Amino acid sequence: MSNPRKVSRIILSQIASDGAGVKLRRSIGTGQISELDPFLLLDNFGTENPDDYIAGFPSHPHRGFETVTYMIDGQMRHKDSTGAEGVLGPGSVQWMTAGRGIVHSEMPEQTEGKMSGFQLWVNLPAKDKMCKPRYQNIDPEDVPVVALEKATLRVLAGSVKGPDGMIAGPVTGVATDPIYIDVALAPGGGYLHKIPEGHTAFVYVFEGSIDVGGRTVDQHNLAILSDGNGISLSSEEGGRAILVAGRPIGEPVARYGPFVMNSNEEIRQAVHDFQTGNF
Ligand code: MN
């Protein structure tokens, strides 16, 4: 790795509430950092108290971007305006391209007293904002698990060099050419991942603590990475994080709740289309 990335900024996630009172930790999409092009929001939901989330995210719209749900524990039942319905179980991924518009509900369900996971919002370039909605629902058994010495990788998007060659994640055809890897390090473990230069990249630590490019990042913290062609992760005590990267879009962002477009006029149109049932 000729040009290793470093941590350029660490942000402690904020406890927030969304949907019908779901408690979560938000790191991107707050007053501290409203966006990290192409990423618009990152929520880590997780609690053992059902009262914190059981009312879920009742029917709501999206237009102009993608929502990515990754379940660690528990389940999320989803239902939408295209007639699709399903349950995301532990380890599953849903990469939803809202495009011109979708109305859906996301209702968490506990399994063995646990419910946790992530929701990431990924922007779409102007040319794709009004595309036909698309779902990639990926079952846990279709997420490759790469077991290295003292490191276990779950490859959602992008590819990883395994013992027998490159292993690609199941998510494909996304405009921002994303990387999304769940990295679990045993005590003393380490992992080095290549990231294309120019991609925006971050690491969010959700268990233990991880040394990211030479800097310690504790649980519940987001580490934004400088540019470069890779990042080294290691941990003395053990830890688990998501490593996410994507190509920046570099276009104006007009944002109003669940609508993310390029101009205020397009936002007004989105609100009008939703209110008149034209999603
Ligand atoms: Mn949603």
C-alpha cells in the first residue's frame, strides 16, 4: 500500500430518535456532519429494550437516493408500494434504490432479545434520481464470509482478497461503486483493505475498539478517512466495525426529510408527487 489512508476526523455518534420513536445512534446526517458525499446518513440501531424500537418506521416515502439496511441481530419486516414484502433476518442486507419514489414501512422485530443493525443512505447522481425503484435483498447465506487469521470479514459490497483469490460481495450495479465490509477482529487481529483513490471512506466501530491507520477509534465512533489507496485496521482487545467507501458524486444536494434531489424545485415536485399519490 503505497499511499495509506489515515483518520482525518473522528465523530462520536449522537443518540437520536426516528420513525415512530426508534432510538438509534446517528453519525452522518447530524449537525456535526450533514453529509459525506456520497453518503447522506448513517444510523446504528441496537438495543435490548423492545420499547426503544418496536413502533418501528411506519409507512414513509423516499425519492432520489438509496437506503441500505444491514441487520446484525433481530429482524426487519418491510413492505412497500410496489407490493414487495419480506423479512430481513440477522446478517441480511437490503440495498434499496428508491429512484423516482417508493413508499414503504420498516418494522423491527427482536430475535432472542436482540435487535441491531445499520441503515446507510447513499446518494444517486442526477441521471439516476428518477430511475425505476430497485431492490437487492440479500440473504445471510449469500454474504461471503472470509475467515483470515484473527479477522472475519463479511463482504456486502466490493471485494476482498481471500486465501484462494478475490471474493466479491453480492451487491452490484450501484452508481457510486461502493465498498461495504463488516470487519470483526479478534484480539491481536489486523486487516488491510485497498480502497480506490478518490473514494470517500469511513470506518464505524460498533464493538470494542479498533486502531484505524494508526489512530484508536472507540465504540460508537465514526472515523472519516483521508484519501489514499488503502487502510489498515488492527485491534489489541478485539473489535468490530463497518468499512464503507464510495465514489463522491459532486453535485448540489437539496434535501428535505426522505427526499434528496439536486434543486429545491425538484424537492417541491417530490412533495407534490407524494401528496398527490404519484409515487
Ligand atoms: Mn425507509
